[in-house]
Amino acid sequence: MGLLSWLFGKKGKHAPQQVPSAKPSYVSRPAPVVGNDSTDDWSLLADFQAHAVRADAVVLDTETINSPIGVQVIEIGAILLRNGSPIHEYGQLMAPASDLTMAATLFSGITEADIAMQPRAGQIIPLFTRAIQSLDVIGHNVAYDINAINQEAARAGCLQLRNNTIDTMLIGGAMFPNAPSMSLLELARLLGVSDTEEHRALADARQTLECWKRLNSMDSPIILSHKERDWSKRRSEAEKRRRDKIFAKSAYLQGRNLTPVNDRPEGQVIETIDCGVEISGDEHHQDLLRGYGYDAWLWVYVAEDRIRKGQFIGYPTYWVYLDGEEIGHISKYQMERHCGQVPADGAVMLAHIPDRAKDIEVGRWQLRLQMPEGHEPMDLSDQVVKPDKPQRKPSTVKIVEKSAKQPVRHLDDTVFVNAKPHKKVLAPIGRSVTIDSAQEADTILSYLDDGAHAWVTVKPSADLLVIRFTGRIIGTTVLPDDLEPFGDEAKVAAATISKRDGKAIITVELP
């Protein structure tokens, strides 16, 4: 008999927490309108019921929300076992009677859209509890999951679970008696199981099953060394800080309108509110931000570039474009924690102007870019590109004869398809240059008509002029001999878009 069999035999298993069966009085939101495609939900549940007849145990996990009527289950994940081996898996989302909390969305990624057409717990739970009523239930802090399901069962007036239980949290505590934490994530790390906690019911059930298997193979407890315990404590504290941050963010965001108020640029979308990152340089664009006001959510375009001045000039960073205008970039510190999270060709992302008292007091508007959760810092110093100092040519008097074919243009009466990004305009307009179009240019400019006029930004790089439209690179051209009109920052220029056989031909007015 193994140690676990001795510790957690049938007589020593923990009884689940019971809840009153009385139904609370509560006015719920309307039930979802479930379409014909919901038959898939019932067929999956029927398959689960059929396999449960052959099983002797089930690994169980739930995702829940707190509400005025108590705990509500929004997702069940279950793995049926026979003689310790999995024979069937089941996962089901459920629409709660009350609104989905922001905390639940931030933790699990489950959104209102995900559950809008899902069945109610009162439809699923009675059939689910009947299927597993005779099985041993394995879970991590399994009493919580049993209690959550029983609260739903009480509201539905159906059978509640009174199964024998096996709790990997209690077993893990016995096997690692001096571990500072026994969360599922930390137990998985201690056992060498994949330590990615997805906070989805079926994924966590799979992780629990693997932990249970490895715990069951251990012959004796393990005492962590001082160093191992210290590492475990650091991981646990970092996880606690992350959870606290999520709760703080959810409390701040709950009930707010998170819909962006501006037009969304074209391009790949990364829609996340995991981590708000301050933008450097937005103090130069207060007029634009002021127009949106405090607590505004905005679409922005984000592309990798370089820090252009200061102590970290040439260091990689992400530049942020709002309505085609360069707003600023994330700091060196933040780039080291978020590098690799934006595709090489850029992405459309969310940003927020917070309504903080300290900003309101001084009349300042600050933009926060919404990034995925940061990773461990990475040293990017090997990617630094220091700009070459431009060599000034000897000052000479140059006589320029105006060409009859290319007169100086006046753009006052020209109709442009987009707003001018900012006031730094290249002038005077002296020549039209056909640029080398980027591979994505045809897609970016596909909605524009032949002969359309557009504002673009032009910025020198190491050996080329880079041209962007609404923050996205649409082409390049060779550097002119005289870079003085361009400076170090992006300047605005006029462009004309011609269409030939579906291809975009872009000419830009340059000095």
C-alpha cells in the first residue's frame, strides 16, 4: 500500500461542504436565447453521461463568480477515470443569472460574448450531478468546487453531491510539508508538471489529474531545502501580487464602458486589458488627448521602432500612434518586459486615458497602452542601434531652377482622406517621389480610391526614408542628400495613391 493509499483511504476522505437547499429570492437577468446549435451542448452532456457509467472517479474543476445570490458556476471541466486512467473529458460554459464580473473575465478570459448563447446552470447541473453521484471526486481544493455545484443544485432543486473526495491541495500539503504555498500552480511547479495556469475549468482539471498521478507515485514526503523554499515563496508572492493586481483592476473597470470611442485602424488586433503601460512623450500631444477627455478608451496602432533621443537613444521600443499621429513610446524598462508581444509588422491595440485625481488636478491627459501581462525582463542592449551623426556638407550657394513639369504645389484646396497627423509638415513641396511600396501596402490602402490624396509621415532611418500611413509602414525611398528638412522626428507629407491592376502606386511630395 502506497503512502497516499494509507493517508487518504476511503475512511479518510473528506466530505464536501453542504449548503442549504432553500432558493434565495433574486431577480435574475433574462435567460439567454439559445439557438438550434445548442444541440451540441446536450449531445456532449449525453456522451459524458454514457461514459460516466463505466467510470469510478472524476477529476473536477469549476470557474465561478460571486453574485448577490451566492457563488455561480460559469464553467465545468470534468475528466472521467477508470482505474486511474482517463476515459472521457467534458467541458461546458454556462450563462449565470447575473452579469459576468470583470474579475472573472480578467482571470479566465471568459467574456459575456462567450456565455451569451450558453445554457443556464439550472439546465446542466441536474444532469451532471446525477451522472457523477456515485464517483470519487478528485480536485484541488475540491470542497470549493463541490460547494459551488451544490449551490447551483440547491437553486435548481435537484440532487446535491455527497461524494467521497480526494483533494490534491491537502495531499500536496502532506507531501511538501514546508512548502509556503499549495496553490495548483505552485504544486504543479513542485511536481514538475506544466506550470501554465489557464484558469479554464477543463485545462485546470487536466493539470490537477497530472498532479494527482505524480503525488500518488511518491513514497514519502519531501522537505524543501532553504533555497527551494525561498524560490517557492518568491513565486507564490509574485502570483499573489498578480492576483491582487487583477482584483484592483477589476474593481476599477467594473461598470465602465470599455468601448473605444475612435475609429479602429486597419490591421491585426491584440485586444487585452491585462497590463496598463504608461506612454513616454504624450505630454507633447495634450491637445489631441484633451479632445477625448478623461476615462476614454481608444484604438491605437503600435509598431516597433527605436527610442530617438535621451539616455537610451537607439534602444528598441514600441511606438504608439493615435489617429495616425505619433503619441509616444513605452520606456526601456517596460520594453524589456513586453518585447515580443507585438508582431513585427505592428498591431491595433487598446489604450486608456485614466481619470486620476492627480492628472485632473494639473490638467494633464496621459495615455496608457494596454499590453499583455509582462514576462521576465530581457536584456535588449545587443539590439541597440546608435544613429550616425549626419555629416554636414560645406555651405554652398545652390541655384535651383523650377521645373515647368513640377511646379511648387499648394495643398490648401486638396481634399485628403485622413486627418493631418500633426503640425510638423515638410515644406515647401518641391518634387513628387514614387516610393518602393511595402508588401502590405496594397492591403493597407485597399479601401482608397484611385487618385486619393492622403497625409503620411516621413522619417529617416539608417539608410532610407520610411513612409507610414495611419502608423503603418507603406513604403520607403532612398535618403536625399540634404536631411536637414526632415530632422530626427517624423514629419508630415502629402501623398497620392494611384491604383494599377490592384496594386498601389504611392507618390510622396518631398522637399
